[in-house]
Amino acid sequence: MKKNVFAMAIAACMAASLAACGGAGTAETTGAQTTAAQTTAAQTTAAEAGETASAEETTPAETKAEAEAAGGVLVMATNAEFAPWEYYEGDKIVGIDPEIAQAIADKLGMTLEIEDMAFDSIIPAVTSGKADFGAAGMTVDEDRMVFVDFTDTYANASQVIIVKETSEIAGSADLSDKKIGVQLGTTGDLLATDLAGDDNVERYNKGFEAVQALLQDKIDAVVIDSAPANVFVEQSQGLKVCDEAMSQEEYAIAVAKGNTELLDKINGALKELKEDGTIDAIMNKYIPAE
């Protein structure tokens, strides 16, 4: 939000500067005129300025900056490697979180911009002001709450284990001496480290990379959120998801610590989206009820 306020302030200063230049030009060219002529010139100039402003207001080709200034911009930080929560479809980032974020922006009358980055860069982006909020299938936990505040939750999830169909691994009890692949900075990273120790955990920037390592026999298992786990298994032959749910989690949106104004606005929008069925419709679109 900081950069939006700064941009609006610059725009205001530029407008004031242009107005001042126009005034100075009029003074220089009317210095020898009679009082009556000065009055007529001033009235004409004002009328012309009014016509110009009116024309600008109704111009269809309004610039993006002018459109955004009306309601402001919400910058969302995410990691578009976590289908169905967020992923690329061509050049566009789509998924559950982008759709929910867009619905929130619409409720607030704001423009949404999405910034794709590594998962472990999301919270630093939010705390530094580079992004207004983070939404990336992010679990609410105490470690993250030290740095950010979370909105009300909007989804539930669990961590599961992906293994090859021929694997003897059936659950978390079998992971203590195995090589486990995870996406860096995720809940799966924390769980796998607790189970197998740091030396046995291979960290990847993308969940897809961990799954590829499993297919190439570089690791024994992958610990990841259940929704993307099911997507990866559907897209890859020879893999399965173990029956055990390693954890039950709640997903929410992260905002900068102490930014109660934005937190309250997002919570208000989320409440309305839950009540009118929008959240359920988005979830069912990407994760159909069985």
C-alpha cells in the first residue's frame, strides 16, 4: 500500500505543477492588458480548462494509473507452483487463491496485481511492504505469526506423503530413515525435518521439482499439501498418495504485522464471500466434492 500512496502523491504534485505553469504563462502574456481584458482572458482560460478536464474524464482510453488511483491497488505475493491453489495457465496465474483474491479486490473496489516469487520470499515481501498481502495456500502457524498477522481462515488442508506405487512406505512412521523431498519453507518442510532430521530432507523451490526427484529415484518420498499432491499423482504415472493425513491445517491470508486497517477490510470481504457462497463455488471449481 505504501507505494500506491507514494504514486498518488507524485501524481498530485505533477498536477499542481502543471496548474502552476499554466498560471504563470497567462500572467506573462496579459501584463499589458486592461482590467477588462484581463477578466475576459481569465474567464476564457477557465472555461477552456473546464472543457479539457471534462474531455479527459470521459476519454475511454483512460490510463491504467488513472484507473487504479480511483480505488487503489492490492499487490498479492504468491508462489504459482502450487496447483490448484495457484499456478500458470499460459501467461496468467490462476487457481483458488487468485480467484479469492480477485473477489476480495472487487469487494473493496480495488485493482489486484499478483507477484510470483519463491514461497519463502512471500512473508519478507509482505513485511517489507513490497506486497500488501500473501496468499499461497499458506498455513496459519505460530512461527509465521511472529512476522505477520493472518486473516480469518478460508480453507482447510492436510499434509500427505507421495511415494512410488512400488514403495513400502505406508505412512509417517516409515520416514525416519528416508530421503524426503519438500518445497522450501512449507509446512511439509517442517514436518519432514521433525520426522527424518535435517540431513534427510531435500528442499526444492517448487513442489514439481520434488516430485521429479522422486520419479528419478533421487529421494524416497515427498511431503506436500494434499491438493497439489493429488494433482501431481494424476499427472505422473507410477505414483500414489499414502492414506495417512499427517496434519490438519487452516489456510489464511498474511498481512504485515499491525496493519489492522487492511486486515479488517479483507476479513470483511471474506465474511461476505463466505456468506454469499463465493468461496465454496471457487473451492468446488478446483477441488470438486467427491
